[in-house]
Amino acid sequence: MTKEFSEKEKSQRINHFRRVIRWRSRFGWIFSIVGLVLFFIGLKNQHNLMVLINGLLFMGYGIFMVWQSKKALAKLNANK
């Protein structure tokens, strides 16, 4: 059984989802930058393996968040 939403509720939900996507993209960029900084800190500190791995993981997850946000926003804009 699915609930039918009014046009106003649909509009509010879409606007909320757009805000969530926008913030997810911003945090993705922040994660990527933090990951890059961690990676270079790991390189400077005698190739500290744990810091290098954490930097790569942070950067990878941040890039994934940005990619996922752009994909969701494009899908949302295509349905206008």
C-alpha cells in the first residue's frame, strides 16, 4: 500500500532532497581535501602507512559522495 502525496508535499520533499544532496556534495569535497592532506602528511612522516591508507580512503569516499550527489541531482533534474 503506497501513500499518495499532495503536490505541496511532493514539492517540499523534493526541495528537502535537493538540500540534502547539496550538503552531501559539500561534505564530499571536504572529505576529499582532508584525505589529500592526510595522504601528504603520511608521505612526509616517513611514509606512515596507516595515515596514507586513511588519506586514500577519505579521499575516495569524498569523491564517491560528490559523484553520487551529481548523479542524483542529474536524475532529479531529468524528472522535472
